[in-house]
Amino acid sequence: MIEICDVVKSFGDTRAVDEVSLMIAPHTICALVGTSGSGKTTLLRMINRLVEPTSGNIRVDGRDVMSVPAYELRRQMGYVIQGHGLFPHWTIARNIATVPSLLGWDRRTIDRRVDELLDLFQLDPATYRNRLPGELSGGQRQRVGVARALAAKPNILLMDEPFGALDPVTRGKAQEELRIIQQKFGTTIVLVTHDMDEATHLGDRIAVLDKGRLLQHGEPADIIANPATDFVRELVGTTDRAFRLLSLATLGEHVESGTADGEPLEATMTLRSAYSELLWSGRKAAPVARDGTVLGIVTLDGLGRLAARP
Amino acid sequence: MSPLGLVLRLAGLVLLVWLVVQPTAFAGLLALFTRPGQPSVYNQGSLLALTISHLLIVASAIAASALLAVGLAIFVTRPFGVDFLPVSRALANIGQTFPPVAVLALCVPLLGFGTTPTLVALFLYGLLPIFENSLAGLSSVPPPVTEAAKGMGMKPMQRLIGVELPLSMPLMLAGLRLSTTIALSTAAIGSTVAAPTLGEVIIAGLQTGNTAFVVQGGVIVALLAVLIHEGFVALERSQRRRIGL
């Protein structure tokens, strides 16, 4: 649980963060969205005290972050930044082992943990352990960056535009991976992004910031359907909000009864992908299947109703 | 390194050792530079002893400059030392502006003849390259890397020793290389105020009009400078590889 209460951060005369209060529930992903200069990164950096608030306070699991030494606080949280920030002179294994080493874990436990994480991110330990970051691709470096942040099994993961430097295909995979890992470990994630698609895709809740102020905080569907201000409406985008809404749910949650011909669609597919698939194959309906068993059907009309303003 | 380069460097090293340890072997060749009746091989002392003392003087002066210059560079790149950056720059620049000969001349009345004025001159002259290069090295550490080090929970000293110093090592070594090569040649001037360096050989040659002495002293100093320069270059290269550049 992260509680942010009336937090202000001033740089000279300007308020980078202006009286923001925000509750982030455990085991959820909260996306902080805004344009550059909105204060979203400053807000994130106040959680691990890379920036100290001018006034107000931040509590993590009930404890004020100012009450523990900054380095100790940071070792308890994962931190991922844009451009990964791996130590170029350390091997992949040593990079991942950064926080466990700082915490004084013994050699064996660290080695085991490193291999475990490399496996988790589908990097063969034997091949990658002893490589330098410079020898990896951008996508692999980014994964190592996330692995390093997760190494000491933190409850909280802070991510600052973690996928910003990746190409769209790699980014999509990295996002998928993050969702799976979050579900597996139940980590609380605070994610800073300027990409509304990423926010709606990953966030359980979205907090929209502009000029240091928190404009709206709610579930993605709610923000898309009822934007609180013109700025939020603009950020959500009016032309494709119906599709954004469709991208929030999977087929499995909206199966209709009936029968249809043709290749079945997977239940894990988002409604948006299913809609596109139906249009592409020129069908009005298609069967929905999970692991080979047909659950029912999905129809263009049904999807159309789901995409309409709630 | 190309095979030819390696052969050339090895040949240089062999020539240097030979010249220093057994100068009589070159008597015939050096005789070409003498006038009738002059000795062709330096006979006023041991070349080996002079070479060793030359190297020791350079090494101790540069070690002292490195200690102060790197220390200063670290200090002015810490949050509490930033205010001192302009002062340190000015200080190192002044050290460089004074010609070594002038420093020698000014030091003799204060410190007397001998090794000390030479050490002071070399020390002052060596500060700037090391300081500026260390500063460049420490400020060239990519911001995401320092940011990550901080965000992972490294303490300031752990960041300095584990991340900042290793990453700025190639540039620091480059500064050390510049200062050392300059000092190797400058140290020869120290013999004008009675420091025991290879400059003695050259000065003896100049005083008696014996070109063979000048050639011996000159070639040994030049070979030392070239080989030590190459040694530093190789070290820098291996450091660069180690940090994945």
C-alpha cells in the first residue's frame, strides 16, 4: 500500500507536484500518465526519495518514507528507468545481483536467484550470465533491467517509462511479460508513461497528471468513458476511445451463446483484436474457444454494443 | 595490436635496455658523432643509475600530482564540492601556465639545488592533464547509470568506487599518460639544477661539444617516453574493453 498525502514539490517558484493525494492498493498496477512536465516522474521519484517532497508525506505500508535512510528504502523497492541504466562494466549476472549483494545475501543464494530470473525472462543463464550489457540487444537489456529491479523480491516496483526506448513489437512483448510477472508475484507497480495505450493496457488504475496536479484517478474504463476534464479527454483521444474500451476486456468475459462457423478465436484475445479479426475475415460471428473447447460465439453486433459509451 | 607494431615495440625495448646496461656495445656507432680525442660512450657516471633515478623522480612527482588531481576531481564532482570547481580549475591551470624552467629557477633559492625543485616543477606541471581528464571521466558517466546506482540503494561511496571510478578509468589513464610523458622529457631539465636525471648526459655533451653524449641521453629519454606512452595506451585499451566500450 502506497499512500501519498498532500504532496508538494517546488523547484524555485514552480510547483512540479502540487498537492497530490493518491492511494495505490497492494498488488495492483497504477499508471501515472501525463505529458512531459506534468510532474509524473517527480511524483514517482518521491516514492523512493530520489526527490524529497517540499511538504506532505508518503507512506509505504504504513511507514513514512522519510523515517528510514534513503538507501535502505531504495533497496526494498525495485526501480526501472528508461534507457535501462545497466552498469556497462558489470556482467549481466552482477548487474542483476546488485541489490541482493548490497543486502549481503550469500553467494549461493544470489547465484540461484540470478539464474531463476534469467530463466523467467527467457535468457539462457549459461549464455547470458557472463556477458556485458553492451553485447545484448535493446529488448534484452530492458529485460535485464526489470530482472535487476526484481532481484531482491521487492513488494513494490517503480517504473519510469520502462519501455520508452523499445520498438513497438519489442514493447508489446515486454508489456505482456510485465503483466504475467505482476500476476505471478503480486507486485505493486507504479508505472510512469506518456502513452495512454500502455496505461490502459497495463494499469488497474490510471492517475492523470497535468502541471503537477492530479486531474483524475480511476479505472481505465471509467477514465475513457467519463474524462474529468478537457485535458483528460484529449489525452484519451476521442477518435478511438471505443477501441480503447474494447481493448480492456478479453473475449472470455463476453461469450455469447449460439453457433458460428470458421476458425475459433482464443478466449484470451482482447475484444479489440477480436473485432479486428472479424472485420478482416469478413465474418459476422465466430466461435470462441479456450484450449480447444468451444465456449460460445462472439458477434460483430455484440462487440458493437460493448464499444458504445457506457 | 598488429604483429609489426608488436615487433617494433619489442625492438625499442631491447634497444633501450641494451643502451642503458651495456653502452659500450654502441661505441663504434657513437664514435661517428665525436670529434677526434673525445670519448664516444658517456663516462661520467652509470647510465643505469641515472635512468633509474630519472624514472623514480618522474614516478614520485606524477604519483603526487595524481593523488591531488584525482582527489580534487572527485571532490568537485560531489554535491558538496561543486562550488569549488572554478577554483580548482584555476589552480590546475596556473600549475600548467608556469614553464617548468621558471619553476626550477624560482624553487632553487627556496629549496636549494638538487632533486626537490625538479619534483616540485614536475608535480605542478602534471596536475592539469590529470585533473581535467579525471573531471571529464567522472562527468561522462551516463546519467541513467548514476541514476540507477542511486535508485538501487547504493551509498555515495559505493557509487564512487563501484561505478563512477571504474567507468572514468580510461580517461583518467589518458590524463596520467599525458602528464607522465611530459614529465619524462621535462625531468631532463632538472639536471640544470643538479637533479640526477638523464639530462646530465645531455648537458655534459653540450658543455664539451660532444654530440655522442647528447645522442645517448636524447635517445634513452625518447625511448622511455615512447614505450611508457605505449604501455599506457595498452592499459587504456584493456580498461575500455573491460567496461564494454
